Amino acid sequence: MAEEDINIEDDAIALEDINGESEDINVSGLVDFVYEKYKRAENYRENDEDRWLRAYRNYRGLYGPDVQFTEAEKSRVFVKTTKTKTLAAYSQIVDVLFAGNKFPISVEPTQLPEGVTEDVHADLQPKPPAMLNTESPYGFDGDGKDLPAGFTSNLELGPLEEKLSGVEDLKEGAGTTPSTVTFSPAMIAAKNMEKKILDQLEESGATKHLRSTSFEMALFGTGVMKGPFAVDKEYPNWNEDGEYSPIFKTVPQVNHVSVWNFYPDPDANNMDEAQYVIERHKLSRNQLRNLKKRPYFRKSVIDACIDMGETYTKKDWEDDLTDYATGETYVDRFEVIEYWGSVDTEVLLDNEVEIPKDLQAFDELQANIWICNKKLIRVVLNPFKPAKIPYMAAPYELNPYSFFGVGIAENMDDTQTLMNGFMRMAVDNSVLSGNLLIEVDETNLVPGQDLSVYPGKIFRRQGGAPGQAIFGTKFPNVAGENMQLFDKARQLADESTGLPSFAHGQTGVTGVGRTASGISMLMNAASSGIKAVIKNVDDYLLKPLGENLFSFNMQFDYDEKTKGDLEIKARGTESLMANEVRSQRLMQFLQVAGNPALAPFAKFQYIIREIAKSMDLDPEKVTNNMEEAALQAKMMQDMLPPQQPAPAGTDPSDPTGAGGGTIGTGIAPTPNEQGFTGNEQPQGQQANTAATQTPSGEQETAGQLQ
């Protein structure tokens, strides 16, 4: 049995709780366990490291040690097409993800199944939360309660709870009538939770971290993010005397994790299958000391590690990533290994880590372990409910048989090699053909002369015919053929990456691409290649990240206003459609929904918000909620002048109030026309239906003009 959905008690789950600051505990077995996993993961990804190094060199325009040049090859030119394609893919990903000017995550109520009543009204009975002082390893206080499935926490249903447990969209107030506005508590909770999550992401700089992740995903094929984890953030504050008195608050944090420091379970193809993950940290003395401020880090052991000195050993690939490689193996940093994953319960017990009795029946438990200089500086059971490894890894191009995906650089590796080769040959040939090859017949020259050639040079000839001692030969120029092959290789790069050259600014597009509609068609076709990439970001990064933050807030940051049966939506793919097209379609739908017969079925609030998004406007700033909309409608109604009753004897259908004269567009009324006020006829006598002359000369009756 594994620890998946159990509720971990927040006491007695950390090594420091039981053993205090003591170093004299037997943890060698646990340290060996982590390093064994670390070594296995490191060996498994050696081939991936070779791919990443080659990708990095192609991006930087550097030849690797495997490229050997002959003496005849003079040119060392490197065409950085890989860099152009990588930046183009990165820009497309970023443009799509942040097209709505906010982090592409939303929270919505769980959808009702078909056949369930749409309006379930209940009396609102606030229930005071039972706050329990339960301490978590992350420094948050939980509420000690589990929210029933399908239940909005601020409603007290009593005996209806069992019958309505599957209904998520409960509505407050009386029944729905044309004169009242009802609202969904689940929707309100969703908006509150969404605002909280977006605020947390903003505070943690998630936008910057997502950009870094997107870049590595495009270049190396995999982007990694971590979170949430708790940090103590300093907020500037000055008291009344002008003294700086900062406020420290524990907040959730998300970070970008470089793929070079990420070591997943070698037997897993994605994070859902991973039994463990290891992150390698390179910390300075100050960074290591700052760990003592975080919960459940063993302070005395950290001090002992600092006294031992920096022992960071560089990997083989680290010198290749720097432009200032010194060749030294050791640097002034500490290597810290962070382990997240399953640990056998027996291993924890054997290493004197006390486990609550209700957890000892499980074969394995989720734990977080930190090691520095072969010393255990932190051991704590995974505080999340359910236990989940807080890492997200998104592939650029999914490789179903490996954890790591395929990036732009790998897809065009061969074409990059071809382009470099053809360009070098073209350059060498151009240099050779652009100069004369000098031939010298030394038998016709005075011996001992300098044979170098330059303008104004004088040679002393001792015999032979004039002009036969020194003469030049022109070498043929075949650079054009090499450039044709270069262009062909570049076209292959377009096809292998799915990023045509015109999509990132290359000119020279011919045919249909020279028209506006043609360019639009080409750009739409080019954007289809990025659709699968954005879908991977949604499925493997954004949605898990949002779910982690949602669970984090539900567990550690109790707020009654955010509780409900909610679900996380990743909105990256929504931005694939051009904003202009989305806005046009939304406006068309709004016109259709204006039909009185269809209006009751349309969600106008959602439509208005989406129209604002398509125009790159913040819907929170330019749209009203239901309550504000109702108030605004009432204010506008009050501002309208009161309707005056129609005078007796007048036709209510006559807008002029003059007696119902017939006025058509561009046609002046004529005397004797029915309803014309200039007619002086006895009462009861009807005006004759006179024919009027249209501007085109055709006859039209006055009755047709009414």
C-alpha cells in the first residue's frame, strides 16, 4: 500500500521534531539511498546531456570537438539558423501564453452533468470556520476540515446535503424570475480562488520563470518548473518614526528549474509516472545559511557543512556552457541534493526517523530530503494532500519513449550541419576564385629574388620570352552551386522544425504570399505547428501548476470565500486563435444572442469578458459583475425621462404625433394623401389614395409607402 490520498498529521513528521539539533543519529542509510537514486538518474541521462550540449553549441554558433577541419578548409563560418528558429519558437510560445496580458490559468466551477437541475436554491446560513492550530512544515495553518465533493462551503443545506451532493452550481436567494438576479456561490468562489492564485503567481515572478522555462523547452526539448514551495518574503515597511521595519510573510513560490539540474526517475516517461525527482543546487555560503531560516532545516548540521568548506564538483558539461572555463574541477560553492519522492517506510524507521503509528502500516511514504556534504540537513514527509511531487516538466515535442522531449535544435541538427558545410565551401571557393594563382618560371629569373607579388614589384629576368616568367591563373567560381544547396538545406530546416522562414521575418515570399489574404493564410498554416506545443504546455505545466496552487490554498491558506467544488483550466490554447478573429466571432454570436427567443440561453457576462480579452483589455477593469451590472441597469433606467401619455385622438403608432402621415425615404408627402395634415376634407370623408412619382419615374401608391 502506498501513501497517496491519506491525511498526514502535521506533528512528528520531520527529523528535527524528534531529534532536535543532534547530529549523532544514524542517517547514513538514508543518505546512501538518495545518492544511489541520484547516481542512477545521472547515468541514465548521459545521452540526453550530449544532445543538449550539441543543441547549445548550435544555438551559440560553436563547433564541437567532434568537428574536424582539413588544412584546405580555411573558413570557420557558422550560420546561426538554429538560434533564429529557437528564438522564433520561443517568441511564439510566449506571445500565445501571454496574449491575454495575464497568466494563462483560470478557475471555474465543476460543470453540472446533463439532466441535473440548473437552479437549486438554498437559504444562506454562514458557518463559522473551525480554525485549528495545526502546524505544517511550510509554515501555514490549515483549517482541519475536508470539503465534501460537490459542496459550496458557505451554504448550510441540512437534510438536503445528501440529495444535492452532486450539484455544484448552487444558487442563492429566491427562485429565478425576470425581476431578480441570482448568482452562483461556486462561481464567486472560483473567481476568488482565481484572483488568489494569480496574485500568488505575480508575487513569485511566475511570468519570468515561465519565460525561462519556455526558452529551455524550445532549445533543449524540455522545460521544468517547481512549485509551490514556501518562502519568507520581505515586504518593505517604515514605522511612524521613519525607521525601516520590514514585514516577513510566508508565501508560496514557483521557480524555473534548469533542465541541467533536473534528474527524474529514469523509469518514468512523465511526471505522473515518476517515483522520485532530484534537483541539484549550487549554493554559496550565504544561500546555504539562509536555509536555516526555512522550516525544518537542521541548523546545527548546516553549520557543520559550512565548516567543512565548499566541495562543489563540476560536471563534464559545465565547462562547455561557460565562456570563461578555467579547467578547475572544484569551485567555491556547495553541492546540495534535494530529493522528492517515495521512500520505503522501513528505511525511514531504520534511520531513526519516527513515523506516526497510523502511517507505519504503509509500505512507502512520500518524503522531501536535503543532503549537503553527505550530511542530512532536512527530512520531512511530503506535506501536500494528496502527496505529490511539486515539479512540472513540459516537452516541446513529445517523445513517448523518454522523459525528455525533442526541441528545435535537435530537429534541425542535420540541416544545420549541411548549411554550415555548404556555406564554408562557398566562402572558401569565393576567396579562391576571387584571387589569381601565380605561376613562376624560376629558370627565367635571376636566382635569389623575393618571389612575393605586390603592386609595383620588380622582377629581374635573365632569359626567356617576356611575360612567360610570371603569370596568373583564374580559378573557377562554383559558389553559386553551393548556395543553391545551402538554400535547399534551409528549406529542409523549415520543414523539420515546422517554422517557415516567413514566420520569423524572412523576406522574398512569392506567389500568393505577396497578398494580404495570402500572408494571412500562410501565417495561419504556420501557427498550426505551434498548437501541439502549446497543448503540451497546458497539459504538462500550466494545469498541474494551477492544481498544485489550488491544493496549496485549500490546505494551508484557509479562506471561506475560495472554497468550493472547482477545477483548474489552462488557457494557453485559447490564444491560438487570432484576437481579431475571436473578437469578430464573439460579436457575431452576441448579435445572434440578441434574439429575444435565444437571449435566455446566452451567458452574456462571459461573452462580454471574452470580447474584452480579444481586444487585449483586462476584463476585471472594463466589465461589471452581476451585482454591478444590475445596479448599473437600474441607474440607467432611472436616468431615462418618464414617458408621457399620448394625447387623445392621436395614433400611438405615429412617431411624429401629427396624425400618421406617410413619409417615405426621399419622397415628399403630397396633398390629398391619406393622413396629410394639409388636407381639408369633411369629417368622415377619406382621402383618395393618390399615386406618387418615385425618383426613377415609377408609379407607387401612398399605401405602399406606409
